[in-house]
Amino acid sequence: MQPPPGSVAAAQHGAALRVLLVEDNRVNQLVARRLLEKLGCRIDVADNGREAVDAFSRNRYDVVFMDVQMPIMDGFEATALIRRDEATGQRVPIIAMTAHAMKGDRERCLDAGMDDYIAKPVSLAALGKTLAGLQNRRGTEPAVPAPTNPERPAVVPRSA
């Protein structure tokens, strides 16, 4: 029996994880997109929380990486709207991506309905670990390959 399209189990069977990346900074978008592509993900990008809510209502995603501070609508408000409108059943993980790494920031993100938190600048190792952790919590083996050298930061070519 085949798993439903867009599910973490589908990713385990060779389908790429579908990711919504919500980030207002173009450089951060480029870096995160490249890293997620290296991990085999398919990525849609939203420039702010309002675009994220709209994209989420039109598409199915396996995971959302959500910047916290953005214009128009921040990540906290967007998460609240996504959680309110989520269909009953499987909850899509929302991972906060923020430069805020102060004590209490992680708890604030979790209290707002996000499932995890990673600090910027993001790395290939951090994204891979986060995705693998999500899949392990759901009882599947990681579909995302571990970075070959997690200690070495990813480099985005300047020509891109």
C-alpha cells in the first residue's frame, strides 16, 4: 500500500519532502533553499506570513520553516492562523527559523504553536537534524540523508 502523497512516509518511499519556506530576506531565502534542495526537498517560498497562510491553504506541505520577524504578518500570527485552519488529523510541523537565540525565544515559539526552533544562520547539519527528528517522532526512518560532513558549513556559490 502506497502512503498518501505529501506525507513523511511518502518521502521515505522516495518522494521528496514538500517544504514551505517562509522568509522575507532574499539572501536567507537563497541559502535555506539551497540547503533544503541538497537534502532532497521540494521548496515553495513565501515572503511573509500572509503569503504563507495563503500558500498553506492551497497546497499540502510536509513541513513549514517559518521566519519569526517579517513585514505584513509575522511568523507568530501566521502560525496561529495556520493552526486554526488546519484540518483535523495530522498536524504539519512548523519550525521557527530566527536570528533570536535568547533565553526564552525557543519557548515563545513553542508556545505559539511551532514544533521546533532553529537559529540562523541555518546550516545543512541543523536542517538535516531537524527533518530527521521530525520523521523519527512520526515513527519513520529519516528520508533526508545526513550531510557527508556536518561540521563543514554549506557554501552557496556566488554565481547563483
